[in-house]
Amino acid sequence: MKYAFLSIVLLNILAFSCKGKTEEIKKIAAPPPTVDVIIASSQTIPNTVEANGTVVAGEFVEIRPEISGRLTYLNVAEGSRIAKGSVVAKINDADLRAQLNKVNVQLQLAEITVARFKKLLDIQGINRADYDVALNQVNSLRADIGIIQANLAKTVVRSPFSGVVGLRQVSNGAIVSPTTVLATLQQMGKIRIDFTLPENYANLLKRGNSVVVEMGAPVGKRRATIIAIEPQISTTTRNVIVRARLVDATNVNPGSFVKVYVDAGKESGMMIPANAIIPEARAKQAVIVKNGKAKFVDIETGVRQVGAVQVTKGLNAGDSVVISGVLFARPNAAVKVRSVKKLEDIIK
């Protein structure tokens, strides 16, 4: 009994000592973290869809010869403008002209033979079949002349439209074929922008609508007008291809990468700064202050703007959303609100 009584006394002394230390620790514990908040409220949000695009020349072609042969003339002034129909190159046509002379001689003889047979046919000196054979020979030779003349025309390479010549790929005297690229030709006056959008934005696209095109310095932002929309949606990417014509094509080079912004109208919603969102593996969270304590809530986001994100679910109008000190807040732990900010002051 004596030892049991002593044990109880010692336990009471130890418990009183621990309680005193716990109260002392509480007294010296760190103060609650200081945070800044904004008041969530519904507002009108301009919705702009961003897409990637490429600058395309108004017209573009690789200048190639239609037949094989040796270049006897090449007029490719790199970087210069040429008019439609200008002679770019000529291919050696000596063999074709020799063939043309030969066929012309044969045609002359055949025409004399037909004239002679016609006189004999009129007096029934020959049968009709012999005359038809001679006449067929004349028509066949005339057809051969047409083929040779067509091939002669192909030996002259002309500009299909007015534009700027690119870099020359061959030299005068080279042996070329229809697969040989002599140079490129681009029409710079009617620059187009090709871009793609997901199929769920297809209803926003109409011919005549304007879009904003952002390019690198010193061009900046310019407007373009939609001129065509691919009627079939890509089965691979589920995107729709759109073509717009740039209003001002000054200092714009085909092939450049651009950002295209399409106006998708306006909608109502709540916007919070992007740094107020806590990314999680399966969801996104925000911290609100309720009764002086931090509360973590799951949210869903929508439209993104510079520095701000629309919250479509998880917040109510009037909630105090923590925008600074988010990392120091703990669930259901006390926080101290330092100030109430406005969204426009944060993201300006």
C-alpha cells in the first residue's frame, strides 16, 4: 500500500509538471501567419481563345521546268520582284527545232501528194482509199508539228504570277529535269495566316470576322480577316483549319510563327490571381478565410487571362480568398488578415 501511494503521488507531480510545460509552450508558440485576401465576386470576363498560326504567302510556287534539258538562259535575280509572264529560264531546244524542220519538209511533200491524188480522184484515176491514206498522212504530220511546238513552248520557263524570287538553286548550263527546283516565287502583297482551333470553337468562326495576330518585334499585333474555313475537321487532331488574310503585311515574312487571338464573347464568373491556386495531383485548391481560420476548398477553373484564372466551381461570392501567404496556411489553423486587395491592382 505504501508503494502504491508513492506511485500515485509521483504520477500526479509528473502530470502537473507536463501541463505546466504545455501551457508554457503555447505561450511562446509562433503567431498565426499573415495573409492578404481578395473578396470573390462575379464579374464580366472577356473570353479570348489563343491559337498557334503560321504566316503563308499569298501565292507560293517552286519554279521547275516541264521538260529535261540543259539550261541555256537563267534570269533569277535573287530577292527581286518579277512580273507575271517574265522569262525565268530557257532550255536547249536545238533537237526539237531540228525535228520541227524535218516534219515540216515531210508535211510539204505530203500536201503535194494529196493535191495530186485529189486531181486523180476527180477523174477516177485512183480509188478513194489511196486518197484517204495520203490525207491521213498530212493530218498526222500536222499533229506531230503541234506536239513539237508544245514541247518547244515548255523549254521556256515563265513566271506564273508577279512576286518576289527566292534563292537560286541551279546555275546556267546545268542539266535539269521536272524535279529540279530553279528557285521559289512568292507573292508578298496578300499575306495569309493559317491557324487551327479545337472543334468545340468552330461555332466562333465565320468568314469576315476579325482576329488579332501577334508577331515578334518590331511587327507586334495586327488584325486579320477570316477568308476561309476548312469544312472538314481533322480526324487526327480534332482541330479545324482556318485561313485569315492579314490587313497590313509590311515587314512580315512567310513561314513565321504567330499567335492568333479569337474573340469568344463574354461570360460571367469569378476571377482570382493565378498564384492563389494550389495545384494538386487530382484537383486544384484555393484557401479561404472563414471565422479567422484557413479553409482549403477544391475548385474548378475556366478562362485564363494574364495573371488571373476564372473559377467556375468551389467558390461563392463574398469568400475571402488568400492571395499571399498561401504556403504558410494550414487547414483549420488561425490566420491573420493583413489587407484586402483588388484584382485589378494585382494583375495590372
